[in-house]
Amino acid sequence: MNKNVLTSHAATQPSAAILSIPVLELHAGYKDKILLHLLELNDDDRRLRFGTQTSNKVIERYVDRIDFNNAAVFASFDSNLNLIGMAHLAYLPRVIGRVSAAELGVSVLSEARGRGVGAALFQRSAVHSRNTKIDSLFVHCLANNKAMMNLAQKAGMRVEYADGDADAYLKLSPATSGTIVDEAINEQWAGLDYSLKENIKHSNYLWHWLLGLHHTSP
């Protein structure tokens, strides 16, 4: 495979569907939610996400080793603050004379698919990559991971196949004032969305408590 051939893609014009899905950048304090999300993936989804059959213990180690100083994690939450989709953008070691690169992994729960969540996560990751001076983005997965391959191809990535695996590459344009503002606005919007959902959840819990109804802790 020729891994030096990268498709150029600006990633500056998200669709209306993507704009309707808040995507929040996470920090280490969200590791419990990240772990719960990945553990909810069934065996087939785990194989597609990680490239092999993956036990709970392996996923626990994976989440524990996420280094937020050398990676960015983005997520979409439902109205109950369940993490329904996430993107792990891992920065690759910088090598003098080579482009700066990052590897992207995306997972979306089955009940949340078909709504544009994966596309929104990809878009957010691509803009963040540009703003952090990443020149190229790539995805490595099983060749039969059709959802990820469709997402990559729609984003303008070049996909190459070999020995049951697939590699998709994307050459990113440099950051602009527009991408910087776009990311700032999206992060504020996603933060507000999360806060509103959190307030509603706690309000519902309080009303259930006052009315003496059966409830679980938020």
C-alpha cells in the first residue's frame, strides 16, 4: 500500500445534520462514561472497533491508558447523559521531516446509528486536528467495517485494502480563523447542551424524590 498518497479535504462545511448534533470534548474526569460506553458494545461491534475480539479487561486497560495530553476524545450524549458515540483522536509521535499525524477511532451504540452521530464526531475531530497543526488523519480498521469505511469515504478519505484490513488517509488543510472560531462555538454549544441535560436530569430526580416515586440516583 502507498501510505504517502493522501486525499485533501478541508472539513470546514459541516452539513445541517452534523450541526444539529452537539459534540463535546472530554477530559480525564469522563473516563467512567467512556468505559461504560465501550463496555456496552456487543462482541461484533467490539471486533469492528478494535480489530479483534476484545474482553472487558482489555477495554478497561484501554480506557485507563488514554493519555489526554497526547489525545483528544469527543463524545455525543443522549437526553439522559448516556454516552452514545465517541471518537478517540490519538496523536502519533512527531518525527522530524514527516507530517504530523493522528489516528482516529469511532464507536456509536447501535440504537444511535443512522442519525449522523458518526459524521458529527468525524467532523469535530477533523477540525480539531487542523487547529492543533495535524497535517494528516488516518483510520485503520477491518475491511468489513462498512460503517467506518462509508464514513471515511464520505469525508473524502482515500481508502486502501490489504489482507482483510483497511487504511483510510486524509490530508488536512491548515487551520484558518474560521476553523478556530467554528471549534470554539461548537465547544460552547456542546457544553451548554450537556449542562442543560444535566439540570433537567437532576430536576426530574428531585421531583421524583419529592413525590416519593421510585427512582435511581442520577
